[in-house]
Amino acid sequence: MSSLNAQELFEILVRDHAEMLTLYLRSLIRDPGTVDDLFQETMLVAWRRLDDFDRNRSFGPWLRGIAGKLVLAHRRKYATSKAITCEEEVLQHLEGRMQQVQKQAGDTLPEKLAGLEYCLQALPEKYGKVVKLRYREELSIGSLAERLELTVETAKKRLQRGRARLLDCLKRRMATSVS
């Protein structure tokens, strides 16, 4: 069996991690154009620095490390922009969460997202609506409370309970897929 050349290796690794990188960037940046720009810049830097990548380590954290540095540099450059919502501590926390996701059952990100979608659909309607409005439509608590004709406190409590139920469902799914 022949060994992979650098370009082939890079293409495989990018294909395996592109969706996760996009989710990572979208969780830090509101503007889709900026997400696309930083995704492309991350890939260019990763390609140029591919020789620095330790093949005994995971590619995802290395790639997100590059992206995180680019996000922080972009944030410094555009300090008045509200499109980027992170500090270095947020990046570190998010990286920890991304590593936890990678360790969870399900070989691919689409399988993990399918599990999330299943659990989201299984939520009682009053919790599911709040979660979907908050995370899919990116509405503020105030806006979703207004849309659902709830008080802000009721909307916050439903969101909290919806997320807790979602987490419980995901934990149960992971437990059954591991055993």
C-alpha cells in the first residue's frame, strides 16, 4: 500500500473536519461572510503549516487552534464589530466542548447531528419551540418571548428546561449506542 502524499492527506483531513470547523466558527461569529472568510484563511494556514502537524495527534484540535488564533486576530482588527462574540476564555471553553463531542458515540458529525435532531424533535412542543427559536433562528430571549407571547422569565425557564431535557436525551442515546 502506498503512503499518502501531503495533498491527499490534507484533503482527507479537511473532508473529515470541515463541518466541525464550520460549526466551531459559527458558534463564535454571527456574520456568515466572516465565517466563510475565516474558514478559507484557516485552510490556507493549515495547508502552509501542514509540515508542523504532528500525525500522532488529532487534526481537529490543531485546525481549531489555527482558527481560534485567526478569530482573535480578526476580533482585534475589528474591535468595534459585534459580529465576533468571543474572548480567549470562550475559545478555550469551546475547544473543550468540541473535544468532548469528538469523543462521543457516532463516527461522524452528521451522525451526531442526527442524534441531536432526534432529541430536539422528541422535546415537548413548549420546550422545542423555545430551543428552536433561540438556536435555529438566533432570536434573543426577549424576541422569542414576544413571539411566543410569554414573559421573559417564562421564556428563560422554558429554554433552561428544554436544554436540560435535550442533554438528558443525548446522554441516553450515547449510553445506548456505546453498549
